[in-house]
Amino acid sequence: MFYLLLFLAIILEVIAVFFLNLTNGFTNFVPTVLAILFYCSSIAAYMLLNAKGEVGVASALYAGGATVLVVVTGIIFFDETISLSKILGVSLNIKGSSKERRAA
């Protein structure tokens, strides 16, 4: 159940980021409402996740998983480019966030 809830929280956040990119500075009403709805749902799933498992493990997996999927979403849906420096930056971000979570 822990990993299912983790997967749900990550997917909801990635969907929220997708709609956030379509809001055009919160000027498009429907994507704005959907982004807020999906972010709130993601946070609710994350809160339940923390009640069921270890906070450090949940936080590290949530941050890393969401980061990777958001990068992939940007490449697929928004024609973002990927370069070695971007891969390195994302990798350092994931490694740093998981190290910070373990120390907490």
C-alpha cells in the first residue's frame, strides 16, 4: 500500500506540473483550477504516505521520482531539450535531495 500511495502522489504531482505549464501565468482558468486540484490531491496523498511509512524514505522517493517524471514530461509534451549539463543538474538535485532526507 505504501508504494501504491507513493506512486499516486508522484503521478498527481506530475499531472499538476503539466497543467501548471498550461496556465500561462494563471490567466487560463481551466488549467489553473486543474493544477491547483492536482497539487492539493498530491499533497493529500503525500500526507497519508507519511502517516504510513518512514518520512525520510517517502520524501526521498517522492522528490526523486517526481523530478525524473517532470523532466520526461517536459521533453515529451513541451519539446524541452535535454543536454548533458541538464542531466547532470537533475542528477545532482536528486542525489542531494535524497542525501538531505536521510540526514533528517
